[in-house]
Amino acid sequence: MKAPWARGVAPFGRPSLVRRLVLLAAAWSLAVVVLAGLAMSAFFSHAAMQRFDASLSESLDTLVAGAGVQNGQVVPPDLTEPRTLRAYSGAYWEILAMNGAVTSADARSRSLWDRTLIPPPQIMARAAQSPGEVVFYDSQGPLNQPLRAAVMQGRLPELSAPIYFLTAEDRTPVNKAVRAFATAIALSLTLLGAGLIAAVIVQVRVGLSPLFALRREVAAVRTGESERIAGVYPSELAPLAAELNALMSHTQEVVERQRTHVGNLAHALKTPLSVILTESRQHPGALSDVVVRQAETMGQQIDHHLRRARAAARSQGPGERTPVAPVMEELARTLEKIFAATVSEVDWRCAPDLAFLGERQDLMEIAGNVMENACKWARSYVQVAAEASSPRQFTLTVEDDGPGLDADKRDEVLRRGARLDEQIPGSGLGLSIVDELVRAYGGGLELSDSSLGGLKLVITLPRAEG
């Protein structure tokens, strides 16, 4: 079964190699830390209980070695352990005898006071099956405190029946020590786990840094900041960088071939059209008028489609970076000279680092047409502003103080050859050409009223990053 991201659906949004490596390493590290913590806690608990049992076994050996019989009665040894003399202190001993199926206490420590610690039948049975061996078990004391007890079946020379020796001690201190150790281990391993995860994150980021650098270089090529991937990469990524360079070279060759074909097609079509127009104009008449009109229409259609083909070919190839400010300055200076009689100033503003993701020729054609159109209609002043609107786009805003344009006529001026005033010189193709080029670059063109009183054009174009 394919993974979710292999089917086009990411488990947490977009699949991330860094996140996948970090999660796998973190899960493995946490599993090891948790297992280590559980194992260490279990080992400490086992070791503490073994030591506790050893202490009980020593007390039991002392009780067995010192016990005797006088007048048919079991006499316990003279034990001096202070806790066995204080009532319900947590340290107890007993000597038990079996009277048929009934177990009775022949002797017991003063700490038991008026209580007895009779083992469960199954414990007594185990002790009877292995005389002389100690059987350990858990029980409850007179005050319901948890006890650890040891019982052993033994014999005294003066008695024919076996007797049972029992020692018990409160295991609360051991339980507290085990809990304290487990808490300390949990805190320590939590810090260790956090450190391991942080180390994994750093390791992954450092280990994948060449991949991030390769991504930045590819982005720089796409935005026109560089032409090729020039970085030195590890042996695992060097073939990928070489293949990307080869792919970009191949793409550039394809684009150049497209441009060559476009140029050849333009030459092949326009030359016969020029001949047809020349011959038709030299022989006036109804037929020649029809031929001239149709030939001019064909020329406009050729220009339209060839321009779109050139722009599409450029947008598919590696991005070319064109600074916007020099183009604005050159156009403003040229238009101020051409329209010196009517326009007093072409006021332009542009950030020095703003760049167009495309060819200079296309930017000149787009900006030149809209700025020239504004100068034709302006009374005395044209304002131009180019500014970034997002990391990947910028806007070119052109305003004039001319008569403006009614809202119901704005769509009409974008049609090829449309002219709202025949007295203004021009072919009527300016804004339609701009609209075609802008759309070919994935942008847009909007017309609205300007605060200066005339028309305002806002063009959105791709921006070269960096």
C-alpha cells in the first residue's frame, strides 16, 4: 500500500523530509530512553528488594540459631533489636507450630503486641515442601502497612513436630526509595531525551544544509539572479546539480530555438504581406481596398500571435532579471523630450532594487506604451510608480491629469485597434499590446479614475526576488 504522500495527500499538509527524519529519530530516541528508564527502575527495585530480603534472611538465621526448648516449650533467643521491642514498630518475628490443621504462635516479638502474622496456607505449604529454605512473600502488618516476610520450616531436637520461624519488616522505606529513584531517573531521562531530540534537529538541519543551499541556487536561477548552479555539493547531490544544469541548458536551447522559429516565421509572413500591400496600393480600386484592409488585419493578427508566442517562450525558460528603475528613467527622459510641448514632467518613482522577472525588451514595451498613452492624453503632468506588492509580484501604476475615461469605455480601449479619439495620433494598438504581454507573463491590467483627474492604469507583473 502506498504512503499517503505517494498518492498525493500529505499526512500533515505538505510532506517534509526534515520533519520525517526528526520524527523518526525522535521516536526511536524516546523509545530507547523509555525502555532504558523502565529497565533501570526495575533493576533498582529488584536490587533493593534483594538487599531487603538478605536482611530478613539474616534476622531469620539469628532467630533459628538462638531458639531452644525448655519444659516442652519453645524458648526464643534474647534478641536486642530495639524495633522488635516497640509495639507496631514495623519489625516483627514469630515462632509458629502446627497443631493439626491449626497454626499457633509459640513465641512472638513484643512489637506484635496482641497480633499474629500467620502466613497464608500456600506459603506454609511451600515452606513445608522445602525444609530449611527461606520463602519470601508480601503481607500486611498490624497497622495495614506493607510488609515483606520470610518464613522457614525448621526442627528443634526436643520436639518431634516441625516448627516455623518467621521474620517480617515494613517495606515502606524500600517502596519510597524505589519511587524516588524512578522519579530521578524519569527527570534525568526526560532531559536526556530533550537533548537528544535537539541534537537530532541540529544534525538533520546541518546534514541537509547542502540540499537547502541547492534549493536556493535553483530559486536564484529561476528568478534570474544567476544562470547556473555553481555551488560545490556532496557526492550524493553533485549528480543532481549536474542534471539540473543540463536540464536548464536544454530548456534554454529550446527557448532559443522557439525564438528563432518565431523570427523566421515573422520574416516569412511579413515580407509577402508587404508586397501585397505595396502592389494593392499602387492599383487603387474596390478590390485593392479590400486586399489592403485584409492584409493589414492579417499583419495585426501575426503581430498579436507572434508577440504572445515570444512572451510564452520567455516565461517558460529560466528567468531573466531586469532592473526596473533604469527602464523608468530612460522612458521618462525620452517622453519628456517627445511631449515637451504639452507635458511639463513625467514624475517617476521606483525602488532601486526592484527587478522585473522577464526581458528588458518586454518591460520597455509594456511601460513605454502605457506611459506614452498617458503623455498623449495628459494636460501637463504624468505620474509613474513601480513598487513591490508581494515577494513575487510588483505593480506599475501610471496616472495622468488628462480628461480621463468613462467606466463604460474602459473595456473598449483594450480591444485591438480601438481608438476613442481619432484626433490623437496612433494606431490604437498600444493598450491591447500591453494587455497581451501582461497576460502572457501571468499578470493583470486594471483601469480606474486617477486622483490627478485623468486615467489610472495599474499593471501587475512578476517580480524577480532578491
